[in-house]
Amino acid sequence: MTAAALVGCGSGSDAGSETNADNTAANAAAPAGEVLRIGTEGAYAPFNYTNADGTLGGFDVDMANAICDDMQVTCEIVAQDWDGIIPGLKAGKYDAIVAAMSITPERAQQVAFTEPYFSNSLVFLAKKDSSFDPSKSSDINAHSIAAQRSTLSSQWLEGEYPEVNMKLYDTLSNAFLDLESGRVDAMISDKLPAIEWLSSESGGDYAVKGDEIDIDDHFAIAVRPGDELQAKINQSLANLKANGTYDKINQKYFAVPTSATVVTAESEVMADSTAQ
């Protein structure tokens, strides 16, 4: 499964209301007494976010509820700050993590991953009129770049460019805020949350710079090592792909939004040459 080619967003309020309706239906269908506790971040739209009324929504939340529905258990989904999400699983606060978590060797030493349910790429963002060109290492080293702490994007940037002036943030939302305010020159992010932000009012003056970065990144659900839940979730994921539920959820969040502006250095040059 490679879903990273599909990009886009669901608006926070509309997607959230649909999610809440889906959650109610899923929970109503589940037998009483049997509960699957799931942790997510709640701050990583469009994968997971917190609605104005405090409820959780997003692709991850819909996937979690669909898995619970397939397993015929009740979903109990809680928000957890990213830095504490694996410790929370290990401490027994929840049974699984569904939070756009990349499979990495370091994490695989602490948790057991299911089969992947999403494939991801990275992008750089900067102001549309910025000359920032991430294809030049000198440009990356010469600019301050925002990233979320303890994510694959920040680890990739630090590994590829050890001299980079990287500013780390606890949440992606705070990184976007500093990019918008001009406290950093550029930002690196997973592609889909970046497109989500570009299609918002806050991201209207910004664009993707350079090409997508393929880092062979795959999102999976994490459980405690040795937990039989791993095999059960794998079976549910297979069921959801086979019966069309996965495709339905994917289309809900990742249809390409016409309002999102994606600009590469090449397209900017072409636009300048044709504007008379």
C-alpha cells in the first residue's frame, strides 16, 4: 500500500463532525465490556487533531474506530503528548498507538509494530517569494529551519545536515506558528500535514520548496512487544483494505484540495518567465 501519492486535507470542523458521527456508530456497534484503549497525539492534522469541543478527529482516529468496529470492541481513544506517547504505552495507559508513527529501528526496540497503514514523504516549506532552495546544501545551512522534536523529519534533517540551524518544537502546530510569524526561515514536515496547513488561511503565503523527499517512511500501529494484539490488528487492517473501508477513509482526508498551493523552484521560474 502506498498512499503517500494522495495528498490533501479535511477541514478541521467538517472532518471532525464526520469523525464524531463515525465514532458514535462504531462504538454503538461494539459489544459492551470489551474495550481497546488507543493513544494518539491529537495535534498532527490531518492524521489526528483535537476539535474545538475537545473530541479527537482525523485519519488516525477514523482508522482506530474502524479497527475497533472490525474487532467488535469499543474504542477508548485518548490524547498524549508526542514525547510521552511510547512511555505511555509501556506504562499501560493504553493498548496501542495510532498516531502517524513512523517505523524506525530505535522505536522497534521498544514497541512491536503492525503492518504499515500509510506511506509518507517529507517536504520543505517557506514563503512563496523566498529564494530558499533546499536542493542547495548551502541554503539549508544558511537558514533557520523549524521541525517537530523527536520526529523522522527532524532526525533526517539533523543526519543529512549536521550544521543546520534547526529549531525544534513540541508540536507541529507550534512549528507552523513560528514559520508564519517569521521567527524561522523555513520548515521541514511530513507532506500531508504540510499540505493541510498550506490550504489554511495561515499557510496562504507559503509553498512547498524543492522536491518531495522519499525516505522510505511507513506509518504503523504500535503495541507492547509480545502482545497478541499485534496479530489481531494486522488481521483487521487486512479486512479494512479488502472490504473498501480503508479506501473510503483515505479518500475522506487525502483527496487533493484545490486550495492548497504547491510550488517548486522550477514552477516558480516558469511562472516568472510567463508573467508579462
